[in-house]
Amino acid sequence: MKSSNRLGAIVFALAAMVSTAAANETYKIDTTHSSIGFHLGHMMGKFVGTFTKFEGKIDIDREHPQQSSVTVGIQASSIDTGIHKRDEHLRSVELFDVAKYPEITFKSRSVKQTGAQSGDIIGDLTMHGVTKPITVHVKLVTPLRDEHSRWEVTADPIKRRDFGLMFSPSLEAVSMIGQEVVPKIDIEAVRSK
């Protein structure tokens, strides 16, 4: 009888493990069909840029969306504003200091479903050696299929000052570059085999 109970417990534990594995799906960000960019005010217009090198993954629990998670790593040196001299300045010790802080990361802490195809993700953004919590708003653009998914991602503006991304005081006064950076992110993800 004891042996039978032990066998039953093992079978139940294995079934639970299989069920948990089936509920979780991992998607890898397809960098060739995704973009991570930003804009901020500059004089009377916008200062627009992108990061061209990044990677990340999305772990989805369909039955318990709040247990899903996201991690993203961005190479700070891949910043591209379309002007080479400006990009070199952004990479320098005065701003991103990419030699010392080569990676920008986002790691989710919690996920809240806000609609049938949308949610809010609270996580830690680490940039220029500083970590701050931010909330990103995600919307599933395509039905969540087995192989591919597309997401629109927005976030509240990020203040440069909070991450120490400031020019010298004299240059800040004349640069006319805004403090608030607005992220613009489009993600296509492919399910891991």
C-alpha cells in the first residue's frame, strides 16, 4: 500500500511538471524584424534615434499571465541617430560612456494583464550604471500563434537626469535638448524550439 501511494505521488508530481512546462512558452526577440528606438524634444522638433544591436526573450504563461516575464539587453554602443559625429559624442564618457557601461538592460518584476491583448510590465531599467523602475505598456498586435508574435511597446517618458545622461551644465543650458526621452519599441518574437 505504501509503495502504491509512493508511486501515485511520483506520477502526480511528474504530471504537474509536464502541465507547468506546457503552460510556459519562451519567445526569442527576432532582431531583424524588431526595433528599439526613442525620441526627445530638440529645439522645435524631435531628436530621433535607435539601438541596432539587442537581444531578449519573453516567457509567457498563458494560464497565469502575471507569471510571465521579459528580459532585454541592448548594446549601448549601437546607438544610431543618423549623424556619426553625434553618435560618437553619445558613446563618449560625457554621456553613455559605453566602454564602462556597455549594456542597457530591462528585467521585468511583475506583469499585469490590462485587456484581452494588452498588459503592463513593471521592471528594472539599468542604464549608465543606474537602475530605476519603469512601467512599459504592451499590446499584442497579432494573435499569439505557435511560432510568431508581434508586440507594440510604449512607456512613460524617461528622464535623462535620472540616469546621469547629462551634458556639462554650460552645454545643457544651450543644447535645447529635452529632458524626457520617449521610448518607441516594436517587437516580433519567435517561439524557441
